[in-house]
Amino acid sequence: MSIWVDANGWPFPPLVLLGCLIAEILYFRGWHVLVKHAQAKEEARAILSSTFIASDKGEAWWNSWLWRGIFFISSLVVFLLAASAPIDILSGKLFWMHMVQHLLLLIIMAPLLVASAPYLPMWLGLPRWARRFIKAFVKPRAMHTFHQIGHWLRQPAVSCALLIVGVWIWHWPPLYDLALTNDIIHDWCEHLTFLLVSILFWTQIIASYPLRPRLSNLGRLGLLGIAIVQNVVLAVVIGFAQVPLYIPYIHVTIAGGFSTLQDQQFGAGIMWTFGDIPFGLAISVIFQHWLASQFDDTNEQAEITAQQ
């Protein structure tokens, strides 16, 4: 059987393709509404000021949504790659490939999706009748409860704890083996858990309009440090195990002369190295912003002192 298509002859699962198509249509319908509204405001501001030169604020707003659209498309591409037949088939035969599949969801798709700020565009992308139906159907008390739960889940400590628990519990051998032998649990429990807890975590790091990180720059650096530590510790536990941890891989013949234990160690190495790169990039960006803010505060204090 070719690894390029699944058992039904599809390179990507039809349900995944349909979901990506619907999400793309909704997002860019709403995205168009937001951009059109911003352009109208810019034109009105230009008329009032008797000039047709766009303001820096309007241009920055447009650029921000342009990048958000690019991030959203990129997140869908990564999702399709993770769900593609070659990766999905090989992940059942090679532990390291399954680890690549997990990392695509956890540390690439999730931050891209958060950076795209999909909440408002996808809401505005719904037909007007659908938005009215949802507003009429959802009771105010239920909406209030939903917001309270969301507010609690987005506490930094809770978000970080859920990421650690979600990642570690699905690498516990009995659950990992169960996911490997059951497609429903694998796709709708394991992978969905990875995606949700990672999205929740990255909303503490990346501003995702209308959501904002609740921590200062230093707080976000600490949160990223914890994420790196837990990732390294899990990789060490898996990589330095003296025996294969996951039963379904034990009886698989691995091409290239790899033993099952070497395959497991290679996968742990991928988790240890590549799994830390997005966290490291985020640390460098946030640290740069923190230094810039410290420099601005120093200059402002110097100006105040000079004026006195």
C-alpha cells in the first residue's frame, strides 16, 4: 500500500479537508469585513483632515491583520501536513514520526493559530442569520458561565498546568498505546487535547485580539521557561528509558537498521531539540521587548530629571 494515500485513497482525510475549507471561508469572510471597516474609517479620517494620506495607525492596523491572515493560512497548512497520509501512516510505524506529528500540532500550528486571532473574524464570517440564531439560542446565564470558565482557564498557572498535564498524560504508555490502536481516541482525544491545551498556553504568550496575555514580559519569560523544562524532562524520561515504552512499536520492523529502542531515542531527541525551538524564539522576542521597555523607561526618567 502506498504511503501517499490512506486506505480510502485520500492524501488527506476528507473531514479534515472539509473542516479546513469551512474555517478558511469563515475566517476570511470576517477578515474582509474587518479590513473594509478599517479602510472606511481611514477614508473618513482623511476627509476630515483634508488629506488622503493614510495615518500610521491605520497602516499598522492593516499590516497587523495582513499578517494574521498569513498566520491563519499557515496554521491550516501545518494542520493538513500533520493529518496527511504519509505522516499519519508512518507515525503508526515509527515513534519519531509520531513525535513529529505531535510537535506540528503543539508547537507550530497552535502558536500560528493564536497569532491569527481567529475569534472575531470567524464570528463575523458567519452568516447574519446564524449569528442571530446563536445569540437567541444561547441563554445569557449559559454565556455568563462560559465566560467564567474561560476566564478561569486563562489564568496563567491553570494554562501552564493544563499544558503539562495534557502532554504528559498522553505520553503515559497505557494511554499512548490505546491511542495508537484506536483511531477515534488518537484523533479526537489525544490530538485534540494537544491542540487545545497548547492554544490555551500560547494565549498567555501571544496577543490574540481580543485576548491579551495576562502576564508581564518577565512573567511570560518564566512561563516559557517552565514549558521548556517540562519538555526537556519528558524527553529525558523517554530517551533514557532502558526498554521500549510503547508496545505497538515493539513488533514493527524498522527500515534502515533502527531498533525499536533507537527509534524511541531518536523521537525523544526530536522532542528535546526541535520541540524547544518555538519556545526559544518566543523568549528571544519577549526578552527584546522587555529590554526595549526598560530602555524607554530609563530615557523617560532621564527627561523628567532634566526638566526638574
